[in-house]
Amino acid sequence: MSRKQYYIFNSQTNTYEPVKGVRRSWGFFLWVLFASFFMGAILISVVYFFFGSPHDEYLKLENEVLQAQYNILLRRVDDAMVVLEDIEHRDDNLYRVVMQADPIGHKVRNAGVDNAARYAEWMNMSNGRLVATVTREVDRLARNLYVQDHSFNELVDLAHQQEDRLKHIPAIQPVSDRDLKRIASMFGWRIDPISGRRTYHNGIDLSANRGVPVFASGDAVVKFTGWKQGYGRVIELDHGYGYTTLYAHLHKIEVTKGQSLTRGQRIGQVGSSGKSTGAHLHYEIIYRGQNIDPINYFFLDVTPEEYDRMIQEVASNQ
């Protein structure tokens, strides 16, 4: 079908002449229209790229909230692990020592948790590293709780089997808490208060007034009473089951060799005999010939809060 031809009257020639350029005017119009659409598309793309759609903004906000929640969960798991690690330390170094059970150790407590391949599948996901970290820590917490629960069950069974043994273990302070001023010196390396040299201290020093009662820390038989060089007046008790205790710098000895004692029975008085700078009790626990830190056994005589205060006080006086 042919395009319509338009005419215009020419007054000079008194004739109708065809209109020229109509086709070109329509082409120009179409070009302008196309350019407008093109620029509009570019503008929409720029706005979308820099500002995003409302849906994208919602997803971004939701992702930030999820990341914040992941971080909160991870911190809570970390806090729980700190508490559990303290329980595990007491279990391996106190409860299982007292019950003569082997410590469990880190590898058993965390078996399978440190296997990186176990969490590789999470790494391909969005925020995969964060998900893998939280999952691994939760698995670690669950595994450690499982092992610790079985450890306590084992210790309970051992306790039922060894009631007599528990009576003989040196498990209380030999000086009453109401008479104790402070722990003057801890177990381990220290600067000797008399020589001024660095020496190894085989026990702990409990500061108290002269004449304050000293008590047997467990059922025992008196092994030795008398004077020892450097220690002054001394009492040694044989508790059986590999345990002996030593009480030194006494003012007075109130038991005799071979006498049977029960835990908490009075055996002497705090003094300052031998190599001593003031009234205190030097107290040692020897297990199978090796000196061990007596303060670990105070868990059975004081609350955790009292024990923590005791440690802090000692640290401040070192």
C-alpha cells in the first residue's frame, strides 16, 4: 500500500504542490522516541545499580540481622566453653587426681571436632565461613559436655567404691578459715624470705597467730613427731593410699607417733619454730613420693567463690 501524498497550496503559482520531508520528519520522531526509551533504560539501570530495589534492601537488612545473630550465638558458645574448660581443668587436675583416675585430655574431649573436612560443605554457602565457625563451636560444646558427663559418672562410681579412701585423702585446710589470716606463700618457685634467693617451695604457708589449732586434713596414723632442720617442730601423717602430709614450724605438738587420727582432729598449734620469719603453718602434701600443690585439695573444704578469693589474695601478695 502506497504512502499518502500530502499537498499544500502555493498562492504564487496558484497550484497545489506536494509536501516534501514528511517521511524524514516521521523518521526523526521515531529516532527521538527510541533515544528517550534508551536513556530511560540507562537511568533505571543506574538507579537500580546504586540504590537497589526495595526487595534487595530488605534482603540486605535481613542478612545483616542474621550476621549479628550469628555473632551473638558465637559469643554465647564461647562464654559457655570458658565455663566448661574451667570444669574440665578441675576434673583433670583435681577430681581425677584425688580419685587416682587418669586425666581425659584435650584430644579425647575434642575428638572429631577439629576435622576441617567435616565443615567443608558449609563453605560454598552465603556466609559459609560464619556458619561453619558457629557449627564447629556448637559441636565442640556438645562433645565436651558429653565427655564431661561421662567423666562425672565415672567419678561417682569410683567414690562409691572408695568411701574409706576418701576419708583418708588430705582434703581440708589444716587451719580453720576463721583463724587463717592469709596464704603467705604458694607452692612452687619463689624468693626465699630469709635467703633472698629463688628456691622451690614444696608446700604452702598459712599465716595465723601463734597457738592457733592445727587439724589433721584426713584420716591418718602419726608417722613422725619431733624436730627437723629448717622445719622446726614437725608432725608427719601417713594417710595411706600413697598420701602423707607434713605440718611444720609448730609451736606445740599434741599427738604421738603411731596414734590413729580422724579428719579434723586437733594435732598441734601454729608457731614459728625452725627457719621462720613469723607465726605460720608450713603444710605439704606428698603423693607417692612427690610433693603436690595442697591448694588443689581445698576445693573439698571451701566454696569456689572462697577459693577464687584465696587465689586472688595470694596473687596480689606475690
